[in-house]
Amino acid sequence: MPNNIPQLNKPALFELLCQRFETEDKKLSQIPNPALLQDSLKSAKRIASAIRNKEKITLVGDYDVDGVSSTAIMVDFFRQIPYPLEAVIPNRFRDGYGVSPNILQRVDADLVITVDNGITAIEAAQICKERDIDLIITDHHTPSEKLPDAFAIVDPKLSTCQYPFKEICGAQVAWLLLALVKKELKLNIDMKQFLDILAIAIIADVMPLIDINRTLVKEGLKVLMHSSRPSSVIIRDFLNKSQINSEDIAYQIAPRINSAGRLEDAGIALEFFTATSRHQAYKQFELLGQLNELRKETEAQATNEAVHYVNEDDTIIVVAKNGWHEGVVGIVASRLVDRFSRPAIVLSIKDGVAKGSARSIGEVSIYELIQANEQLLTKFGGHKMAAGLGLLEEDIEAFRKALNTTAATLDPKDFTPQNQITGILSTEDIDLELLNLLEQFEPYGEANLRPSFFLEDAEVVSIKLMGSDKSHSKIEVRQFPHARKTLELIAFRTVFEMPDDKKISCSYTVAKNEFNNKISVQLLVNKIHF
């Protein structure tokens, strides 16, 4: 249970949140020049030349939200030129990740551009060279020591790249490059129109919501509220809110878009984003909703099994099983991180080969830990908080041991989760004015977490189970023994039973609830402390 938690009132909370930001938010006009991205001008000139000379251009994306968003922005941009662009998103199950020899067998082009992938595509780059195809890689993942021999590589994480803000997602790299293509071809295309999709990518790829990311998400959510893009209209109708925030995207929209690539084919999500009619967008969104429900069931089953494979003595969790769905291992890894408060790697085994995902916690770079033991892997890639990897089944145990040996050298403080509790609020301070105060510091997300508050030994007045399957709990509590006002907590995916002492200690966040045009304060349980 947390110690030394400050008692807060609204003015104290306001001061605390102000301290998170050293400077005022940037304006869109203050976003650093895209030309500072290494090879970006070279790439823009090559793309412009291909368009002028009517060369065949193929785009290779990725199957997560960032990859689909990057692809959608590119497709829409080329549609407005107009210029034919062949867009390919690899199928996770048939093609594997990114621009691969497998994908290139289906490609007949003069120029291949990647978005949100390619930084480790050594073999694919070699094939492009042999076939006289110019390859432009745009990515944001951490490069290895050896780089692909491509025509150009645009990646802010290159050690030689001069772009001042490194923590941008694949869709941002693509968007910045297109701004240079627009300039090169003197096109009359408003780059602001893509901010609705861009904001979704930044949030879904868990980029830190500071600096230019904060600006782009803020502005992107405004564009989302007014855009005539069919997919944005459907998102607005689905959420049915007067104001959409980053958490609506993170918890309700991103998982739907992700589910296509996880379970079937990311082309379904791409068709949603690039739909030219509301009818078409609605049809794709319905399909995404069905896939997301299936994803939840598949993931819940795998998580229940994975918990039993965890070695309690390991600092880094590594679990593997034949038959786990390859598309949900990343989410299962996240669930294990939440449950055990340490990094987790979940592997799906098929025919002696293991493929999986890693998720981290606190300040631990899972990428660096994996990289230190890459001799046991067939492939890997990613960044500090998340990675993908492949290895032979026979090497899993050696990898688990080696990884934990490396992790033993880390500072234990690095494993502390970042969602620390902000303070304790008086019941009287929890009102609509508090909601307004909290809204001033949105968007919340990575590096600007929504404040989390603590209730200690609150009296449980009543418990009601909610939802069609009664899997959510509504818990009425009295914070202090003689308080007249009670609080209502919502614990999603939790069946909470009355404790023997009728007391509860938990952390919670304060959210806005909109129902029948009425706004109320909703308290959402983060974690129940036993």
C-alpha cells in the first residue's frame, strides 16, 4: 500500500499539475522543420520525381494502429494529388512483419516506400537493390548497428538524425515527409486535414504526450470533432460525446482498429480509415467491433493460462505455449505487466518456432534487455517499452535465464510503475469543478498520466454488479466515518464482493460521464489494494 500520500485540495492539485509542464504548449507552427529529419529531403525529391515520371510506387505498411494510420494518411494524400499508389499491409500470419522478402515477391514497382517499419529490413533492402527498386524506409523504431542498404532511411532514432524531438510515431514520420513532398510538387493540400488520423496513431502507439505530440493530439482531436472524413464521422457517432479525449481513443477506438491486424487482416482497418462514404466506413467499423469482441475472448483465455506459467522468482516474465493466438500475445504481455508489476514476454509456439511480444514497465528498456541477448533470437525489433521477437522453441529456456541474468544488473527503482498515486482528495472536492480543472491538462496519456487518487479503508455501503454478464462492479463508499456524502466507484472487469471488514482501499481516476445529455463525475477504480 502506498506511503506518504499528500492530502490535496483543488488549488494544490492545480499547482501539482502545472509543474508537469515547464513551458507553454507549442503551436502547430512551432513543429520543427521536417527537413531536419535525415534523408527526408532526398526522399521527398525522389517521390516527387517518381510522380512526375509516372513511375510505379508501392507502399508497405504495418498491421498495428500506427502502421494502418500511416498507410491511410499516405493513401489519402496520393488520392488527392491524384496519383495511383499501391498500398500493401502485410498479413501478420501469412507475411510476417513489415517489408519482407515474402512481401516483395508480390511487388512490381520502381519505388517502394515503407511506413512504420523497415529499419531492420536488411534482406528486403538487398532484394530491392538486386531488382533495381529504390527503397525509402520511414520508421520510428530503434535501429540496430547494421542498417539496411536502402536509397534513403528516414527515422528520428538514427544517431545521426538532427530532428530535435525523437519520440514520434511512424504516422508522424510519414506525415512530416508528405509535407516536404507537398512543397516539392507545389500541391494545394492542407496537411492539417490528416490530424484526426495522426492523433489516433500517436495515442495508440503510446507516444509521450509532451512537446509536439501534445500539440498534435490536442489539434487532432479538434479536427476529429469536425472532420467530414467518413471514418471520423463514424467515430464521433459511436462515442457520442460533446468532447472526445485521448482516453476515448486509447480504450474504445484503438483496440477496434488493432483487432483487424491481430485476428484477421489489417486491410479491414485501412478500408475503414480510407472509406469514401459513411455507409462503407460504418460497415467496416461494425466488422472491427465484431473482431474486437473475438479478440477480448481470445485474449482473456490466453491470459488465464499465461498466469499459471509465470515463474514467481523471475524479474522478467517469459511464458510460452503452443496454440496461443499470435495476434493477442502483446495484449497478454500487457496484462501480465499490470498483474505482476514487471516486464513480460509472451510467446506463441508453432512447429518449433516461437513468435511473441514484450512489454515493459517503469524505466526498464525491454529493447536493450532483448538486444543484450539477441544471439538466442532469429529476429527482434521495437523500442523501450515494447518489442516483437522470434526464436526457436529449443532456445526459450536459455533466453529466459539469460534475460533474467542481464536484468539482475538493473537498478530495482527502474521497475517502479509510472502510474504513481497523486494524492488523497476530500469527498467535497470531487465535483464538476474538479472535472473542469482536470480537463485543462488534457490530453492525458504516456508521460502525462491522468491523476490517480487514493481511498484508504473507505466504508463499503453497497455493491451492485453491472453489465450483461455482471462482470463490472458499482461500489458505493463512504470515505470517512462521519461523511454525509457517499462516493460511487466503477470497477470494470472486476466482480467485487463485500469484504469481511466492509472496507476498501483503492486508487481511482476521475472521469467525465455523459449520458442523456447530462454530465456527471465518474470515479474509475485503477487498482484495489488488499
